[in-house]
Amino acid sequence: MKKALLALILVFVLIVTAACGSSNTGKDASSSKPATVKVGISPAELPTWNLVKKLAKKENITIQIVKFSDYVQPNIALNNGDIDLNAFQTVIYFDSFKKQHHLDLTDIGTTAIWPMGIYSKKIKDIKDIKDGDQIIVPNDATNLSRALALLQKAGLIKLSSNFTGTEGKESIKENPKHLKITPVEAGQTPRGLDDATAAIINCDMAINAGLNPTNDPIFREDSSNNAYVNIIAAKTKDKDNQTYKKIVDIFHKKEVTDFIKKQYKGAAIPVVKPVSDLKY
């Protein structure tokens, strides 16, 4: 009887041990499965992210690309957990948007600068803008401010001395040509070319509209302003996520930066500096 009981206990121990071994094996197997990361981007950046996706696959990371056609939904989707990262916006826009909408998001890496340009179907030179001409500009706070700064650089207006890069039309101190500066949603700025003398268009929106951001503008930003570096953003609680950091590292690989230079021919300029260097 005792031998039978001992044998029964031994069988029980073996079963429990086997079960524990099976459980650990399953855990190890699941940890070796590819991490899946949803990244929200603008359509203009799809070629680059297709390459990043391919390279990430070699690192056991599966990237799912989600395209957005505006500048509002990608941050809302990130905050709501519908996506894991987004990569479409300048750091100054990001800082302003998350503050305005009370979002707990953090920039974790840099991508590129996409210089903004002044486009026109009616004139060939910025000097041909006449008194009373209409200029279409983006209406969101940071892109409007960026457009005004570009108009000042072009010599068309003068902004107040305390302009910081986040103000609106109230910051215009002098408008000697009485330009009609008309803000519209950023995605609609290319359509303004049919009616207005000129439109100031974000680089990705210009590409989406079939424009060439290198050759078509009659006046263009340079790439020196840190405020307009595009970034990769995550939820703040995920800012130290090693998989997300690996995606940033992949984006900074020479293969990717060389691809950006070749693909966009100056319309996008890769940036590999850390976000901590983006003081503006």
C-alpha cells in the first residue's frame, strides 16, 4: 500500500515537473517571437518606412505601417494606443500639439528635415508677388508660424521682435505689400494654388500633391533650424522601450540615410542627432 502511494506521489511530481518545464518553454518561445510595432506615418514617408520595415524584420521586429493624411489623427491615435509610434511631425509642432491637447507623449528619435516651400502656378519668382496678392498658408499654430517666418525670410513681411516661432498672424509687424495671408488646413494648401498667387506647403503635402519640393518652390527654407526636425514619438511610458529604440537605430543606419538622400533628392534631409540636441 505504501509502495503504491509512493509510486502515485512520484508520478504526480513528474507530471508537475513536466508541466513546469512545458510552461517555461512556452515563455521562452513567445519571447523569441517577432515584436509587432504599429507606426503611423504620412504617405510621403512610405518609401523610407518600407525600407526600415525590411531592415527591422532582420532584427525580429515586425513593423505595421499605418498611413495618415492629416496632422491631427496620428498623435490622437498614438495617445489612444491605436498605434505604438508615429513619425510625421516636426519637434516644435509635436511640443505644441501635445501641450494643447494634454497628451502624455515623448519624442524618442530624429528622422529628417523636410524644408517648407512657397509654390505658385502664376509666378516664377518670389519678386513677382504684387501688392494685394493672396498667399495660402497652413492654419495649425506651428506650421502657420513656420510659414510666417518663411515669408519674412523671403522679404515679404516683417514679424515682431519677440516672435518665437509659435505665434500667428498677430505677430506680423509690417506687411508692405498688403498680402492677403489666408490660413487653411495643411492638407488643403496645394489646392490653393488654383486660386491664390502662391501657397506655402509642407514638404510631405507637396509630395502627396505631385509637386517636387526641390525644384518647384519659388522660395524655400534651408535645413538648419532644429525646430523643424521631424521626430519619432511614443507614449511617455514607453520612451525606454528597447524595441522602439532599436527602430530609431535602424532609421539612423547609413543604408536608410543614403536612401533618403537618393529617394527625395533634397526634399528630405536625414538627421541622426539625438533628440536631446534639438534645442530651439
